[in-house]
Amino acid sequence: MIQEAVRRANSEGSNQVPAKISRAANRIAKREVDYGFEDRLIPIDAVMQIAGLGRTTIYKKVREGTFPKPGKPGGCSSRWSEAEVRGWKDNVLAEREVP
């Protein structure tokens, strides 16, 4: 039922994420409410969706120093700053050659 709603939103031109994503990223996409926060911490599944990279590649780039480092807000879970991840993506797109 939820996936149908996301598919419907996609067909209507909404900026919702595709239905074939993880549950965590799907929850974040549905929560696009402006609470007045400048930034938020997002899980690896949402980072993968934004960056278009796999989990292993993301952690490899973190080790190389070419991708934003995650924080550990509590326990053993890693969270990334959404603004940093989107900034990284913008920089990658700005560096490409435009024909």
C-alpha cells in the first residue's frame, strides 16, 4: 500500500524517491517536513540513495578521505550529515566536464 502511494506520487511529478529503495530511505523521503533544522543526520541507506553509491564504496571513500565521515550519535549506528552528503554530490557534479 505504501509503495503504491510512492509510485503514484512519482507519476504525478512529486519529488518523492523511487519505490525500489530501502525502508529507511523511504521513511526519510516521506518525512520531508521542514522543522526549521538546518541539517539532519541520515542513515547509510539514505546516503546510498543520495550519493548513488553502494555501501562498500561509501566506506572506501570515507577511508580515502574523499567522502564525508559519519558520526556515531549513539550505540554503534553511523549517521551522516545530510548537508555534507548533498554538498559532496554537488561538488562531484560541478567537477565533471560539460560538453
